[in-house]
Amino acid sequence: MSTSPATPLRVTWQTHYALFMLATIYVFNYIDRLVISILIEPIKMEFGISDTQIGLLSGVAFAFFYTLFGFPFGRLADRIGRKPVIALACIAWSAMTMLCGFATSFAMLLLFRVGVAVGEAGGTAPSVAMVSEMYPPENRSRALSVFLMGPSLGAVLGLGLGGWMAQTHGWRTAFVVIGAPGVLLGLLLLLTVRASRPVLPQPHGASAPQEDWRTTLRSLLATPAFLPVVAAGTLAAIMGYAVGTWTPSFLIRSHGLTMQQAGLLVGLGGGISSTIATLMCGSITDRMVRRDPGWQLIIPFIGCLISVPLGLAFYLWPAGIAFHIGTLPVPAAFLFYLAFSFTAIWWSVPCFGAISHLFPANRLAQATAIFVMSMTLLGVGLGPIIVGTLSDLLSPRLGPEALRYALAASVLLYLLTSACLLAALPRYRRRLLGIVALPTPAAVVARA
């Protein structure tokens, strides 16, 4: 079985336009998802809620419904095509984000966030599958790196713009303004992007649509290397969502920044750093995989190991301003965050790329959905609430500094991520060398 199409893929300007649209939609996916992290303090003040409830709002409730609808939407995208599922999902989650600005109680805000989660469940997995189908395997990581800039650019715009908007016009206006563009983007994708339905493998393609979902699920889970890669992505997501949700509040509480200042630093500084890293990681992965397919998992392994000391240095460094950019104070600890945000993202592109190489087109969205669902259920679900609860437990003794140590503890999860990647490596290499004709010299293949 091969994950590559039978005929060479033709990459045209329409291909690049489709990638641009999908990448832009993914940026707004993360803007809508992350904006709540910069709005935590005013929401807490207005509704009188705890850090644990914030963790529920931004984590558990969102993750549960995202996961509940993720696999069905992935299966639907494998059946009817990626584009309509992505477009309608984008319109839905954007509308729900706007409604968050009209919530008059914590319960109502929670309900609208659930709506955002349901909509976003139809976005990521079908998009990854669509990008993977549009580009040949030798360029796939690079194409996925363009798409996967979404979280980084989403942080730049969501935290930077959201912090400024909330500071000047209130948190409700931030939700409405940030949610509105997604409705237009969904319509543009639906009306202007050309996309074919997934091509079913031969000679069994005629029977593939009738395959029971349990059979498909068992086959996906039995694929060598798949579960360790899913475990690695999930552990990385727990840490990532904890850091993404609470770092602005950490800068406010431990370093004395305002909401707008914290949003600018984390959004612009961290977002730009991780955006550059994402693009570089995709290009380097494609180049190294030509030598040995194992580099698809070696690169994220290296990134995770380097990230641990950088993350600990950022959260444990004492308060103090290193310099000012205009009127914007930059804490000395933030310099470590720039390096941390550069290396901590190295797992994303290679892991999504690894899954795209493991599965054929008629199962790719479903396999990606499982990966994203696990990351979301445990990443979004556990990351924010674990840190929020730990902060509440430490607060009687440490006060505002409790969040500092709760976040530092979450960084250690990258050690477990590294262990999962190392466990997946030999199985992934054997699987790829067995099913994919890689453009590598025979000697290198034999040595791998």
C-alpha cells in the first residue's frame, strides 16, 4: 500500500492559493481559540470566577465537545471532500466567537465556547488532509509548515490585537471583532477554491465508503508508530495549551505587566519566533527525510529536549526589566521565552507530516482527526485546568507567584514527549521504508 497518488501531483497557482486560504483560516481558528487567554483577567473580574473555572472554560468544556465531533467530521471529510466541511465549520466557529461577546453570565459564555469547539472540530483534520493531498511527499512538510503557522500567527494577532482591543474597548468587543473575519473566509473558501473529493485506493476503492467506522478505527490504531506519535503530540499539546493559556497572566502577576503589554510580548515576540521556527522546521525536515525517513521524528525529539531548560529558565527567572522597547517593558526572563517558543514548536510540523505519510487518502482525515482529538481532549482539556488547579492549590502559600511554579512544572512534560518520539522512531522508519519509495540513495536506505 502506498500513501502517494498513482500519478504525479501538479502544483499550480491554484494549489498555492488553496494553501493560502487554508493557512489563513487556520490562523483565525487559533485567534478565536487563543483570544480568551488574554481576556482571562477581565472575565474573572466581571463574573467573579476562579482560576479553576477559567481552566474549565478554556480547557475541559472546549476539549470534550471538540473531541466528540472531531472523528465524525474527519470521516465526513473523507467521504464528501474536505472543502465543504472546512468552510462550514469556519463560518460556525467564527459566529460562535462573536456571540461570546454578548454573554451575560459565565454559563452563557461557557455555552458559546462549546459552540466554538464544535465548529473548530471540523477544521484542522480535514485541512491537514487537504494540504497533504495537494502536495507531493517530498514537499509535504514544507507545505504543512505554511499551514501550521496558524497557532503562531494566531498568537501574534489573537494576543496582541485581543489585548489592545480589550484594554481600549473591553473584552466583549474583542470577541466580536476577532470572530467576524472568519465568516467571510469560510464563504471565500467555499466559492473560490477548487478541490476534488478524496481519491479512493484501487482496487478496493469501490467498497471503501461502506467500511464500518469501527473497522476503520481498529485499522488506524493498529498502524505501526501511529499511537506513539499520537501520544507524543498529546503530551506536547498539554504543555503547549497550558503555556499558551496562562503565560500572559504569568507576566501580569509575576512581572507586573499590563494586559496589553503581556499580549504584545507573548503575541508578537513569541508568535513571530515560533512562526519562523515552523517554516524552518518544515524545510529542514523535507531535506533531512531525503536521507533517512527517521528524521521525521528525530527533529521533534531534539526540539523537545532543548525546550525543557529554556522553559524552566523563563518561568523561574526572577522578576526584573531588561530593557524597554519604546514604552514597552521587556522582562529579562522573556529573552528565554523567545528561545523557548522557537524550539518548543518543532514537534508540530514533523508529527503531522508523519501521519500524512502513514495513511492513504481515504483514511487521512480520520487518522488526523484522531491525532487532533487526542491533542485537544487532553491538551486543551487538561493543560489549562491542571495549571489553574495547581495554581489555586499553591496560592495560599505562594500568592501570585503560584502560577510561576505551576507553569514550570508543565514544561517537564516535554521529557515524556521525547520518550514517545524515541519509541516511535524504529517502527516509523520500518513502516516508511516498506511502503514509500523515497528519493534516497540505496546505501542510505540499507544503512537506515
